[in-house]
Amino acid sequence: MATAVGHDDYALERVPASARFHWFSVATQRFGQLSSLASFLLGATLGFGMDFWSAVLAITLGSVILEIVTIFTGIAGQREGLSTSVLARWTGFGGAGSSLIGIAISLSAIGWFGIQNAVSAQGLANLVGVLPAWAWALIFGVLVTLIVMFGMASMAWTAYVAVPAFLLLAGWSIIAELSKHSLGDLLTASPGGPTLTLIQGTTIVAGGFIVGAVITPDMSRFNCSAKDVVKQTVLGITLGEYVIGLIGVLLALALKTNDVVAIVTSTSGFIGTLIVITATLKINDWNLYAASLGIVNFADRTMKRKLHRGAVTLTVGLIGTVLGAAGILGHFTDFLILLGVVFPPIAGIMVAEYFVVRKWRPELESSRKLGRLPEHAPAWVPATIVIWVLASVIGYFVAWGLPSINSLFIAFILYAVAGRLGLIRGIGSTKTYPDHEPASVPEPAAS
């Protein structure tokens, strides 16, 4: 077992009722995931290729899709009190399949952690100077790592600071730049770049946060009720997509550019750049948190070792920080985008199993009453792997419609049909506690 550094945060257990958070605390972190440089960039991309009302429609359609997926995955995580990769053992993937999910999430999250850390460091180097970008990357990466080591509680406090700061930036941007333009003119202005279709715009919105929807159980397992999941999802995504996204749209229409750095620095200068960096921190802490949970589950399933999440966070955070500072991870962007294609079908399969097929749902429900996990999980579910691969391939190669959403719904439908035909069967069996029993039996998770 790894040294107990930081908080384990129930990485391989159900989150007990006593450790749950008020819904607003979790909602603030959900909004924190969306209040980032990427959200400004998303809105600016829409505003550069669409008029205002077309962008509003694209944001609306994309947000509805995201909210539906997020609510279903979030409720499953809340009821069971389990992270995405652990929950996957009994939602269609089995023990071995869940380890694949864990390592895929970790690779993607570590990559984006390093890349976004490098972007923030470059901003600090340009703004403050004193140190080169690689040195700022080391400092910024270590800071995020220390925050994530201590789990949900320290991340919540970070959100309380970063989210209001970003809202102040948004307000400053509106006052400083949009006041120079007639709102009526902006609402009817033509975009400054190549035209985006409604399907393309909706894809940008929905695809931009689909991985966040897949890993929602990592966050929603700390919610007290299903109603809380709905409230935090609607509030977080609606504010994130509409408030931040539409500000980006208006700024792009005003300045006729999709260069988000130029937008921010031209409207809010020194303070704005600092706040954007703070906002980037709020998405990067969840990148690292998701990576640590995925690795803990992977080690538990493949190496039969129970690693402490805090120690994993420290190790992975330092590795990601060094690689990001060296600029190595920037060369893996295409690979990370490819990894993103495999995530939507995961949500489709998990939702189909938990709410429709329900083959392993009774085991989850009976063990939940005892505050434990089911004693066994299937080792492999062959039909799931086939569906996962098929849906991912379709999502990658079929350009019609919304690729990420296509693959998600195809996975959902194929799994539901396979379940109806009796094709969803596990092969082999793995013990949940092979070498380690939980130190104590926590109180049952809230439902």
C-alpha cells in the first residue's frame, strides 16, 4: 500500500452519507470546470463563425444534450457513491474493462493537465516575466498537485475563489469592451470568420465537455440526492455555457477574432490575465483528480494493489508537471483528441446498463444497504467491448450529425438491444477485495 499522503477520498469505496457535500458546493465545482479559458475559446469560436442567434441555438442544443447525459451518469454515481471507473465494474464493463476505462481517463487527463499547465505558465511568463515559462509551469503544476492531494474539500475551497474571480473577469470584459458597441448591432452582426453550420456549432458545444459528462460520477458521488445532481447540472452547465459562452460570442462579434488571448488581454489586461490563469487552475485540478482515481482503480484491478489516491496524485502530478514544462505533452494533442473519441460510448453503455438492462443493478442495490461493494464483479463482458469499439469507430469516421453524440447514442442503443437479446454476459469473476478488506464499513450512501 502506498504511503498515506493527502486524502484517499474513498477512491475504491462508496462515499458515505457523512462525507457528502451540499449541492451548491458541488455545483460551484461543476461551474468551475466550465469557467475556464476553454469556455471562452468555445464561445469565441461560435461568435467567429455564427451570428448571435444561431450561436444561442447551438449553445441551447449542445447544453441540453450535455445536461441529459450528465444527469443520468451523475445520478448513477450519486446513488452508488462510486467514481466512474469503479462504477464501471458493475455497469457493463467488468473488472478488466473498468481498468481500461481508468487508464484511458488517466492518460487523457494527465495529458490535458500538462498542456493546460503549460498554457497558463506561458501566460504568467508573458505577464510577469522574472522566470521562464518552464519554471512557471513547475510552480503552477506543483500548486495544483498540492490542492488535489487533499481531495474534494480543498478543491471546493479553490472553486470558491476561482469561480467568483472568473465572473468578475466576465463582468469586466462586458463593461470594458461591449460598452463600446451597440448591443443591437452585435445581435445582428455578421461573423468575422468562415461560417459554421448549426450542426457544427452544436458539436463544438456538446463535444467540448462530453468527457466531463462521462466522468461526472467522480464528482456526483459526493452529492446527497438525485435532486441535487439535477440542480447542480442545470445550474453549472447553464451558467457555464450561456454566461461564459455567450460573452465569448459577443466579444468575438465585437472584435472580429476568435483569438481568446487577444480578447481577454484587450478587455481586461493584467488583472484579467491573472484571473484567466486562476480559472484554468479550476479545470486542471479536476484533470488531475480524475487521473488519480483512474490509476487507483487500474492498480486495484490489474496489479491487485490498493494505492493511496493522495500518493498517486503527488506522483502523477509531478510527472505531468515536468513533462508539461518540458513541452513534451504538447506533441500528444492529436493522440489526446483520439482518446476523446472513446469516451462518449462509455457513458452510453453505463447509462444503458444501469437504467435499462440492469443486469448487475440488483447486486449494487443489495450491497449498498450494507455500505459495501458487491463481493464479485465479472472479469470481462465481451459484448460490451465489441459495442465500445464499434461505437468509437463510427464516431471517428462518420462525419454526419454530431460525431461524439452519435457514438454515445449508438452505444446506448446497441447495449440495450444486446441486453434484450440476452447477449450481455460476463466471463470470469474477480473479487472486489482480493487482498484487502475495507478498514471499516462506512454508513450506507444516501439515495
